[in-house]
Amino acid sequence: AQKITQTQPGMFVQEKEAVTLDCTYDTSDPSYGLFWYKQPSSGEMIFLIYQGSYDQQNATEGRYSLNFQKARKSANLVISASQLGDSAMYFCAMRDIRRDDKIIFGKGTRLHILP
Amino acid sequence: NAGVTQTPKFRVLKTGQSMTLLCAQDMNHEYMYWYRQDPGMGLRLIHYSVGEGTTAKGEVPDGYNVSRLKKQNFLLGLESAAPSQTSVYFCASRHLHNEQFFGPGTRLTVL
């Protein structure tokens, strides 16, 4: 069965430092996709980045990059040069392409950026 | 474009009452999803739909029913509400290869 694990319930990071948020997943299917979303205190869900299981290169979007290690089944989110506005809840999610595109989420990591 | 909208935004129910949450999207997306968000639990998938007239169970489907009679709408029903169903409910939709777009959420309290 699919499973997404985020082991860091909370993190405190100094402003301007780089941040790595951990995500490991479990699936027996070779075809899947991985997402990261941000949820600020206002509650909306904001899409950050996507990685397909067959993508040859790690995904990048501005200050966000995804450190995809397929053999280890990990898809860590890296935020470079953190900003105060990065303080939020971050969720990792997995799309199961062979099971009708079911998408499940991890429990999230709450990131606090310190001035 | 309104994107994904959810009705209502807030609701308080008594145990045993029924209600329907409406999700509407104007992006012609095939896929639609209902999640619930509880503290420390992340988002848990309740039901989802891969197209008009289809529905499938997610991780926590018990106590909920859904219908997708029109492509743009996905309804979530609670037949007999229980306090354990107090939560924030999010609807999402997506096109085939793209990310999910989320609604603003519905905060439901069951007394």
C-alpha cells in the first residue's frame, strides 16, 4: 500500500539559511509522482513542486528544489535562502498513477523561520 | 475563473444530523478529491473521482458518501454526523498530468 512519511513535525531555521524537509514514500509501483505543497497560517494550499518517478533530473522551481533519491525512496524538499514568509506547514504527497491517480499526503512539517 | 469553490465555509451540526458539502470547479478538470485535515494528521483522502459519474474510496471513507453527477461538481455527504467528523474539509481538482488545485476549505464542527 502507498505510504508517505514526514518525520519532522517541526523545524526552526534561521532566516537566509537553506532548509531541507524530509519525505520518504513507499509504493510497489514503478510509475508515480511526488508533490510538495505549502500551507501558510491562512489555510490555503499552495503547490510548490512536482517530480515524476521517471524524470531524469531533480525538479527545481525558483528557490525550491526536490532532492529525489529513487533507490532510497526519498523526495526531500530543499528551500534555499529561507525567508520569513516561508514559515508555514509543508506537505509531501504521492500520486499513484496505476491506481486511478489516488493522491495521498504525509502528516506535514511545520517550518518556523527565525529573524 | 473562480477556480475551486466550497460551500459552505463554516457549519455547526448536532450529532445525527446530515449535510452535504459542495465543491465546484470551473477549470474542466477530470479529477476531483475530498480530504479532511485534522491536527497532527495531515490531509487524509476521503473519496475521489476520476471523471463524471465515477467515485472511488480513499483512506478514510467510512461515514461519508460522494456523488459526481456533473463534471464540475463533487458532493460530499454526511448521513449521520458524529463528533469524530469535526474537521476542516478540503476539496481539490486537477487535470490529467498536473498538480491539484485546492478550495479554501470548510470548517465543520459536530456537537
